[in-house]
Amino acid sequence: METTGNAFLRLVKIMDELREQCPWDKKQTIHTLRSLTIEETYELADAITENNWQGIKEELGDLLLHIVFYAKIAAGQQQFSLEDVINGICEKLVFRHPHIYGDVKVKNEEDVKRNWEKLKLKEGKKSVLGGVPASLPATVKAMRLQEKAKQVGFEWDNQHQVWEKVKEEMGELQDAITRDDPAQIEEEYGDLIFSLINYARFLKIDAENALELTNKKFTARFIRMEQEAMKDGKRLSEMSLMEMDEIWNRIKHQNEAY
């Protein structure tokens, strides 16, 4: 613990020095850092998806730097200190874990989550859904909304019921397509995606991560297809869909063989 504390204090000292001496660091504000922080968060997400532990370590360091940076800026404007940030999260964790720091009894992680939501309402939250950031990517937001609703019992009983809902939404989408109603098609498509994300939860799959894995797989195979076409002296734009599909299936079967 002492070694960890010393390392953290070293980072704080370096941040102090950079803020005082580096022209770039001097100019930064919470607004100029915002987009960089978002970028670093996505880089961490990429490293997690790829199980890249070295990358995870590096990106966590970058995010930790940003936390210290924001606190340094805030202290300079007499808003709050780094100590305030640390003590604030410590107090919140103790308050929201009465089964550890109090006399509340829980049976499992679901009890912990339900108690967590109740305590957040006591802290002044007006809705169980109030803690879901509006700017979250839609897939992640859907998962969080569903998880929040579950904590008050608004949840399907089993996986079969959720799949039936998916099929129901597929039928409603097809009806909207038959009616050629663009607004209704968009709405029903959104309902279908929401239901599929819900089904992913019941399968204990992270829908966002599953989609990103598919994105990466598609990208890798498409690039391979471009390379295979180039070997034959062709560009994809010069090939028929049937020719491209033949290469695609060959690459797919090669991947499945490993």
C-alpha cells in the first residue's frame, strides 16, 4: 500500500510541475480535456475487448492522469481538491455498501444492486434511471437502462420470454415495412434492437462488446478480401458480388479451420 501511495504522489507531483512549467498543460481546461478523456476511455475499451493487458495498463494510466489533471484545474479555480475527489468516492462507497460497513444482510449480488439503487434514491435521485448518462452510446445506454429497471423488478422472468418478445418485435417491424411507413419502420427497428440487447443480457453477453467483436471480424475479413483480389490483379469495385462473395466465403472457412 505504501508503494502504491508513493507512486500516486509521484504522479501528483509531476502534474503540479507540468501545470506550472509546460505551455501545453498550462493552457488546458476541463473543456479542452473532455474530448481527450472520451478518446482515452474508448482506447481502454478497445484494449479490454482485445484482452490486451499491456494496453489496459497503459490506458488506465492515461485515465488516471486525466483524473489528476481535472482535480488540479478545479483546485486552481477553488472548486474542489484532489483530496475532495478521493474522500468523496470513499464516503459514497461506504454509504452504498451497508452490507460491508453496516448491519444490512444480503444474499447475493442482485440484493447488492437493489440496495444500491434504493440508496441512490435516498441521495436525491428522482428516478432509478436518472443515473444513466444521456451521452452514452445507444447500445451501452440500452443495457444500463435495462439493468436499472431490473433493480425494481421490471424484468422478464426467463430467457424464453425475452426471445418471444424479440420475435414479436420482428413481426411488428415487418408489418411497418409492408405499410411502407418510414417513421414506424425506424421506431420498430429501434424496438427490435432494444429487445435483442435485452436478450443479450439474459445470455450474459455484453451486447456492445459482441457487436464490436463482429466489427473487428468484418474489418479483418474485408481487408483480407481486398488483398486476395489484389493478388489476382483486381479491385473490389471491378468485381461482381458473386466473385466477392466467393472470396469472402473462402476466407471465412479458412478462419473457421483454425
